[in-house]
Amino acid sequence: MTMAVFLRKKQLFYMFLLVLVILLYLYIDPFKSKIKRRHLNQKPILKSQANIPKLMVSFKGRTGNNMFCYATLIGVSRRNNLLPVISADNYLWEFFNLPAQVGNLGDLGDYKYYEEKMVASYDRHTEHLGPYNTYIDGYFQSWKYFENVRKELITKHFVFHDDISQAADQFIRDAVALKKKQGAFIIGVHVRRGDFVRQRSKGFTAAPVSYYYKAMNYFRRKYSNILFIMISNDVYWAEDNLDQGPDVYYSHNTPDQVSLDLAVMIKCNHTVITSGTFSWWVAYLSGGDVVYYHLFPEPGTKIANMTVRADYYPPHWVPL
């Protein structure tokens, strides 16, 4: 065997090992690999449901936007006595074992089309869609679209897969143990940076440092034993600029672990949120006290002009 042949075989062997490691990683990693298995629990439309009027909704953007669309699908379908239907490849299957029926636009046959007028405002026309197959298109970012099914969303729909939920519980236990905060109220703090820093002219406002100190002191005055869990898409900025007290713990979860970050924050007792729909859903599903940054969206911007604040922010949340 020549040296060239030997080296070629050695190269092929290492390539084989690399492929094997990647395949094992995809099957083992709980935050990337279980989508196919999770889809086994999907419920197709039954023959007995073929003639029941159905509702589908467009899904846009990322996690928080998708959750608004799904919640609106459930809330509006209940108000109109329609069967909610989502596609089998919906992004939210990665997080939740959704009980909605699975189908596609073809299952609607002839259908009515409704398009929202404003991104973050409530339209009462959705309460009177009639007994027809319907497709609604928009972002539907108002709690009023699904307040009628809030309890159902929390207990039956936005319930994490067991592996995600267990990992979040362990994350919180580890943080409490490391900071020696047994029995503390857990306050989730979401620090949104990234694209919200770069797109301020549109209204995507990143909260200033002063906001976080005010919000955290709000809870320090209210509760004597607390632990802040800080989660951010720019954790190094957060560590360099925000509180480093003994009651503060920073998450270093990687960007692909968004499901874990979401689950951790929802399991907190209270929340400090900033800008965007990810923060919004953390607050809505966690319950407890909610403090939010009052200058999102930035007044006078494109997004602000599409937002009715009373429709976007529930009335019991505290603006700072």
C-alpha cells in the first residue's frame, strides 16, 4: 500500500467518524433532534370532521409572532365555532405538543379570506366570521383575540415537551443552588438587544440600562428574598452593563436553545420584559407581576402607528 493510498483511506475514515458524530448529536440533543418524534402526536383531520367549518391562520416571523398567530387561531375559532387547523411543519411543534388538528390550505376547499388592518390592535370583525371555512392573515398581536381561551392556552396548548420542561426545572434549581437562594421568588428578566438595537427608526426599541435597574429595584422593594434570572440574546452586553449583585444569575444558553430560555422564563414567578413578542409571551404565560418597558414601540414610528397600546398590553401589567 502506497503512502498516498494509506492517507486517502485515513481521510475517509475520519470523515466517516465525523458524519457518525453529527448523526449521534442530532439524535441525542434534546433541543434539536426530537421534532420528528414529536410529530407522531399530531392529530389529522378526521373524516367525521370533513364538513365542519375550519379556520387557518398565517404564521409569520419567529417564536413570539408564531405564538400570537396560534393563540389567535384558538381564540377566534372558539368564538366562531370553527375547527382550528395548523400545518404539520409548524415551527411551534418544536416546543409544544399542540392539540390542534393538522391539515393544510387544501382542506379548506372554498374559503373566506380575512386580512388584519393593524398589526397590534383588536378587530371585532373576527368575532363574526360566520360558519364558513376561513383563512385569516396577519400578526394578530393583541391579547383580546384569545383572552377567552387564556386558561386553555396555558393548560392544554402552550405546554412544553417533557424534556424541555425538565431541563428548565433543572436550570432553575442549579441557579438557586449556586446563588444560595433557596425559597426565593424567581424573577425572569429578558434583555432584548440584537436587531432591536439596529432598527430603532422602525420602532424596535431596546430598553436603556436605567430601565433594568428601575425594574429590578421594583421587585427588590416588593419581595425580600428574590433571584433574578437574566436571559438575553446578547448576554455579554448584559453582563458588562447590568446588575452583578448576589441575587443575579446570567444564563449562557446558546442561541439554538430558545425553547429552554422560553421555558425557564415562563417558569419564573414574576417577569421583567423589554421589547418584542418573545418577552410578551413570557409575561403572559408566567403570570405573577409583570413590569414592561413603556417606550416600546418608540412613539411616532411605523410600528407605534400600527399599535393600540390598550390592545397590546394587558391592563394589569406595570409600565416603567
